[in-house]
Amino acid sequence: ANERGMQNVAFVRCTIDLIDSVFAEDEVNEIWLTFSDPQPKRIKKRLSSSNFLNKYKNFLNKEGTIHIKTDNRLLFEYSYALAKENNFFITFMSRDVYNEDNLPEPVTGIQTFYENQFLAKGSKIHYLEYKIHDKHAFIEPDEFNNTEAIKYK
């Protein structure tokens, strides 16, 4: 962020459970969840779960975007199902970003340490981008539960 001269960027180091007390209402434009722990047995701990989306909606503005980038198929498919279940406006979805055209620059132009490790192993990188246009209480997709996690291991 400093090298690029970016303004209005925040890197917050706190317990994620407190995230909704860090920002004011409608203060945030984008949330990037990159290579977060998929929590295969603890759905409520996934950073893209309804548990956390119900926190994010308090500070994400109405035009705000959530980006999810992961090598983990379970986390990706779960997040995609959750977005569909809650009628989020999906602006982009890819199960293999490095075999796609027309991706926004930050998706492939910025690679994390973990992403480089997964790419070196030949892993596919998945990406999901959506907007939350309604701030009702979000619900979990029916087809995902703890037994489903075992299927995707």
C-alpha cells in the first residue's frame, strides 16, 4: 500500500471477532479474504461464513465488494453456495484464475506468499467476487454442513 501510494487502506491486527467494532457504519469499500484457513470442521470460523458476513455488513458500504481468493475447493464452493443462497450480486467467479481472461488486475497482479506456494505445487487458484446488496441476516447454504467438509478434503 505504501509503495503504491494508496490512501484509505487499513491493515488491522486484532481478533477477528472484534472486527465490527473497528470500523464505522458504511466505512469500508472492499474486503479481501485471501488464502484464509478453510476450517473444514468449523463452519462458523470460516471468514466467509454467515457468522462473519453478519459482522462485515455493519461496516461494508452498500456498493462494497467482498473478494475471496483461495486454493481450497471446499472453502470456495462453500463461499459460492453461501453467496447464491443469500442472493448476493456475484460480479466474478472463477475456479482457475490463471486460465481466465478479463480478470481485474489485483486478482492476478498481486500474489501472496501462500499463493506462490500453492502455485508452485500446481494448485488451482479460485476467486469469487460479490456485492452484498441487502443487509438482512445471512443464512448458511443447506447443502453444506460438517459432513460435507469430509467430502472435499
